[in-house]
Amino acid sequence: AGAVSGTSTSLSEIGEPIRALFPFREDSLVFGCRNSIYVLTGDPGFAGSSSITGISRDIGIVGPDAWTYGPNRSLYFFGSNGMYSLSPNEFNVNQSNRISTGRLDREFASIDLSKYNVKLIYDYFLYGIHVFLSPFTSPADPNTTERHYFYDERSQALWPMEYPATQGPSAAIYYPHPEPDLRRVLLGGYDGHVRYFDDNAVDDDGTAIDSYVWIGPFQIGPITEAKVMRMAAVL
């Protein structure tokens, strides 16, 4: 029922700058640092009843909103080199937890994360995770597009997404309305409006949608000439 001073307990100190802080499971608190992750379990107000454990010494969480809860008590977060997941019974984070391995690795490594507020939102309607990379300052050119991502949990696919700069998400939240038709991800734009996704929309609130599909190239074999007789797409 009261504040606990960090110098009044026998717990160890967190050595790195803390980037994220959030509850996890029943009695745990996660400290997401730049290059490490720690978990506080128990009540720090009672001596001997709590502890701080390092679950990663080389992987961190890039920002205060760069995490989200998933179904079945799972956890997703964004590190300096990609996207990670943590199942309910895991207490160790390593490179095997990186679900973006082999998907946009070079692109994620080239992002200057100091310029963006990274926010993860789990979408229970689309069964996936929105990864919003919102600039800390409003875009100077309203005609530009922002690059974001979506992770499809069912197909384990990671998709690049584009949003208009002024209408792009400066903030986002999942709104769990009691009515199923009103449960949705809400996006706050740089222009001061709040929007949501609509499958029936033909444009992005006035901005034309650039839709395309990039197929190939396919390496057929070490021959000089070939002909593709049939292509079957499975959606």
C-alpha cells in the first residue's frame, strides 16, 4: 500500500537504461532495457520474498510501447534486430525467440530506431500483430508514406505496410468494446483524427491505396531457355 525505495531493499540494481516497464503473468514485472531484459517476481516491499532475474543479456526492448500481450498469455516485443515472442512458461530469451528471422532481417537492421516510437498492438480480429514505427516528430512532407509492418500469426508471415504520413498512426490502441462489431484497433493520426481499419474502404480517408503484388523471380534451372506453363496461387 505504499511506495518502496530502491535503496531500501536487498534487490540488485538494473545496470542499463530502462526502456520499457510492464506487468507479466501473475506476480512479475518486466524491465526492458537497451540490451537486456530483467524480471522482478514477488513483492519488493517484503524482504526475501522477491528477486530480480535476468532473462536476456544481449536482447532488449527498444521502447516503452514496443511490446504487446498475445493470446494464451503470450508476449511479443520488438528488439534492436527484429521481433520476438515469449511463451507463458519461458524464462529465457535468446535468438531462437526471434520470429522475424529470415524475414526482412536486413531491413530491420537498417532502421534507425532512435527516430521512431515503436508500438506493438495485437489485433484479435486479424489474428496478428501491428508493428507501428511512428516518427517522434510530425512528418514534414504530407505526401510521403510511412513504413510499418504486420505479423500474421496464423501463417507466420511478416508483411510491410504503408500508411499516408499525416494520417499514419502517431498513436494506437486496441479497443475491447463489449459489442463485437465495435472491437477494433484505433489509430490516432498526426492530423488530430482517430481512425480504424475498414475492409470496405476504397482509399485511405482520401489518399489512394497503392495495391500491387510482386511475384518472382523464379530460378528455373541452369538452362538457356524455359517456359512457365502454369502458375497456381494458394491464398
